[in-house]
Amino acid sequence: MIKVIYIIILFILFSCDEEGRKINLDETFVLQYGETKMLDGQDHFSITFIDLLEDSRCPANAICVWQGQARVKIEINENFEVFTKELINGAMKENQSKKINIGHYTIELLKVIPYPEKAENQTDKSDYSIQLVITSN
């Protein structure tokens, strides 16, 4: 009887974990650094926040000539094909974008969290998260 209860508890725990990793089209969601989430109803579509390449955004307490940018690298796995892409939040150069198209989907970077408060503060990469939305083309 104890084994049955143990198995039921494990099943519930894994079910909850799986639900927390699901995302829906047209709804904003947050990815923590290193986290992977899957598109609900699409077993072969996942997205991972793999790296923070740059965070040169102007801190809240500073006056800057340039607003700066945050550059992140994400990995998308669609139908067993892996794409590594860079997205930008803030000032963009000509060849940079906050949106990418992969297959039938558009992925848009909405926010990089946390926003720098002070110029002298350095935030560990592991403390970053990104807010995204995925829409259907």
C-alpha cells in the first residue's frame, strides 16, 4: 500500500512539474536563465534561455548618451531541428531584432529582467530571466 501511495505522489509531482514547463501561444511567459519550456499541444517545440550575451542598458540612476541593450541567446527545438538565435532588448543596430520567425511561429523578446538599477552593480547571469511571447504566423 505504501508503494502505491509513493507512486501516486511521484506521478502528481511530475505532472505538476510538466505543467509548469508548458507555454501557450499569444500569452507572455518568463524563462529563467537555463530554463526550457515547451509549447502546449506541440510536443516537438521547446525554447531555452541559454545565455546573456550583453547587458549594457542604461541603469535607472544614470544619465546616458545611449540607452544600451540587452542581448540574449535562445535555443529553439522545432520538430527535432535546433536553432540558436540572438534577440535584442533596447537600442538595436540594423541587423538586430527583438523578433524571430521559426517555422509557423514568431518569437518576440518583451523584457530582460532585472533592469540595471546602478552602474556599479553586476548581476549574475543565473539571476536573469526573459519575458517572451510566441505567436502563430
